Amino acid sequence: MSTMVQAIRLALHVGEERHGVTDVFGQDVGPPLGGVFTATQGLRTAWNTPLDERGIIGTAIGLALAGQRPVAEIQFCDYAFNCIDLLKLAGGMHWSSNGMWTLPMVLMTPVGSGIHGSIYHSHSFDATATRIPGWKVVMPATPRDAYGLLLSAIRDPNPVMFLAPKALLRQKAPAGEDVPGVPDDRTLSKLIDAPLGDRSSWCPRWPDTPDLLVPLGVAKTVRQGRDVTLVTYGRMVAIAVTAAEELVSEGVETEVIDLRSLMPYDWPAIASSVRRTGRVLFVNEDTEVTNFGEHLLRRTVEELFYELLAPPKLLAGAHLPGIGLAESLERVSVPQRDGIVSALRALARHEP
């Protein structure tokens, strides 16, 4: 059984061995650390850069234009905001060249709250990412999807952002959501996790894992329901399922959709579910003003207005400059289970 960070490492290994990855780089990405979350330990193509996010993005663009296939990491998404102009340049490369140039680069960065990272290590990046045209954007909720989405991102001919929920990186795969071909967790750790202390003679022993590709732009229904649709992604998926289960005793059955891919997103899956339930709640961690969920809500109203039984709702993070270190401050800054339960209950009870 793998964790999400192990699944990411396995996908990067498969990428460099079978799918043409030429460089995996960023701050502390190479030996001896292998990334602040250990996502790049033991990789053949991993190397360290200076603490320079703009340099990291610029290098990735140059490598991709030169025919390489780089995976660049920004150590925390909080420090990607000073690269917006370069990200816009990368996103527009294929379009501005009228299809003459491709830019096969992946930007990998941890996102969100849940680890008490305080003001400088708890930001979300999904709303910002979806506002940069030309990028595909994915955010996994399980190790299996992390593995499959990252492999699809690596194989894509143009730029993809892989947003990894940092609160999920150490969590083990739930039933049915593990990477195929991995051994039990203790054996896997001995194979691919670097030991503490001196690592100069350590080499990973990679298990044989398949080319499992999770297609970009395809959502997954993680819980069937008839009364309310809940659309979310990343860390909020497991919390949403827990909230849905809490309402079963009240006769409310919630359908939970994990988008997995934010751009492109699976509008047919959302629309099909909302047409059946007539009620929808969008949930994510990013701040509520100009939130990606607001776009989904607007499209829902425009295209499905006459099929709605209740006004659609968005539950998102508070519009604050950051998230406090104290657990109480973090909890009131981003959606929690109780808030999701209350929103679902209100939707289910709304009379048209």
C-alpha cells in the first residue's frame, strides 16, 4: 500500500524510464534530500536548483522548447505567485505559434492547508491556475489518481500543472485506490524510501508498475446519490464523502464527484448529475472571491437553470490574506465537515 508521495515518486520513475522525462528539478529536489516531501528520492534525472522560482520556470520553458521533457517543482505553491507572467508565457506558447511549437513541461507543486503551514505554506493555487489559459491543471485525491494523472501530464505535449494536496501526501491509499503492482507498505518503504543518515551508497529498487493513465478532463463519481450533487477535488474529496455519509441517517443521499482535472474539466459529468438531483454544492479550499467554483456555479445557472430545485451553493475558503498557524484559525479559514454537512442539509431541505 502506497502513500500519495510514493505514488508520485513511482510515476516520475516510470516517466524517466519509459516516457521521456529528461529532467526533474527544483529546490532540494535532487540528492540528498529528494524534495521537502521526498517525492523525488532516488530519481535518476533529479537535480537541485537555487532558491529561485522564476529561474525554475524559465529553465523548464527553455528545456521544453529545446526538445526535452522536464518536470519542474516549486517547493510550495505559495511561491509560484511571483511567476505568473512566465506561466502565462508558457501557457500561450502553442497558441501564439499557431501550433508550430509544443511545450511538454510539468509544473509540480504542493497546495492547500491541513499541515499547519501558516501564512506562507498554506495557500491554494487552483483558482489562479485555472485563470492562466493554455495550461491543463490536475489535482489528485488518492495515490492511484496521483500516479495516473502525473503519467498523463508527463505524456502531454503541452504544459500541465500537477497540484498535490500537501495534507494528503503522507496518507495511505484507501481501498481500491492504490498504485497497481506495489507490494505492502513496509516492503515498498524498504524498496524506495531513502534511509535516514548517510545515503551515499543507497539506490532504490523500483517495483514494476504499469502505464496506468488517468485521462485529463475526466471526473470520477466517488459516491452515488439521488438528492444532492457535491462537486469537489483534492483534500476535500474524503471530507465530502464523510459529510455525505453523516446525512444518510436523515434520508439524504449525496452524490460526490471528484473532478480530478480542473482544466479541462468534465462538464458532462457535472451536468448529468445535477440534472438527476436538481441540487448542487461546489466545495474547495481556495478563497471564495473569484473562485474556480464560482465559474462552475455560473455555468450551472446559465445552462441548467430550469432543472434546478434549489439555488446552487459554493462553500470555499475565507477571503483572507493567509491561514493562521493555530488549528482553530486554520479550521475557520477553509471548509470543514460540519460546514459541508450544513450546506448539504440546507440544499436537501430546500423546497422549489
